[in-house]
Amino acid sequence: MSATDPLADLAVFHEDVDRAVAPLAERHRDRLQCRRGCADCCVDDLTVFAIEAERIRRAHAALLAEGEPGPAGTCAFLDAAGACRVYDVRPYVCRTQGLPLRWIEDDGAEYRDICPLNDTGAPITDLAESACWTLGPAEGRLAGLQQRFGDGRMDRVRLRDLFEAHRPD
């Protein structure tokens, strides 16, 4: 077990994900509609591991204490123009949204999915494995960071609740 700070390791994890995702985003740039203001996947009630919530708390304490969450139904961190106000420390799930995703179920069956706005070009079922973000390895690494951060607990935090937690009573 590492003696390093799990929050510092989370920052490295996010950087590693960004580096790994960049070639996929470039490869699919003609099909990806994900841009500032496109927030169809930025929905309310999204939860993240407590370690990612803590990274947002530390980086954006003033926003949480003084700002207002985005409208109900959308991610609490969207501004009026649909831009993410915590983009620099956005959670893992936000870093991979929009890409062709693939995963293997316990029964060995492979599944794939993509945002309907990005479902143009070659069908994702025809893409090589390397052309998709494979769910599993990164999530396992993130879960390990959460276990270290939460002393074994796998607590999840609703993003909207971060605003409420910073309000003075």
C-alpha cells in the first residue's frame, strides 16, 4: 500500500485518464459533439466516490460556499451557458463521457454504448477494441484510491449535495 496522499494520487489518476482518452477523442473528433454547452449527459443525481467529491471541495470551496447550483435536472456544476465550473477537477466519469464505451459483463458478453449525439459514422459494434474506452481497469484503480481515502469505505456523494454541505447553518 502506498504511503502517498490518495488525493495527490487521484490528481495523477485524472491526468493519466486524460492522457489515455486524448488519442480516442482525436480519433473520433468528427463524430464527437461534446463541446462547451453540450450537456445532455450532465444530469442531476450523479454520484461520485467521496475522494472525487473531496477534490472538488478543496479546489472550489468558494463556489460551493457562495455559488448556486445549476438548475434541477442538470449537473449542479453547470453554469448558465452549459459550461462546467469544476472542469479542472471534474470527476472520472466526466472525463470519458461521449466516447465509444465498451465493457465485459461477468458472463463474458461484451457491450458497447455511445451518446446518441455521437452515434454517427461507423457503428460502434464495428470499431476495434482499441477505438473504444474499455470500462473496468480505470474504475478499479479509482475504487482502490477510494478505499485508501475512505479507510475501506466505498462512499459515494451526490454532486448537488456538495453545495448544501458548504452552506452555513
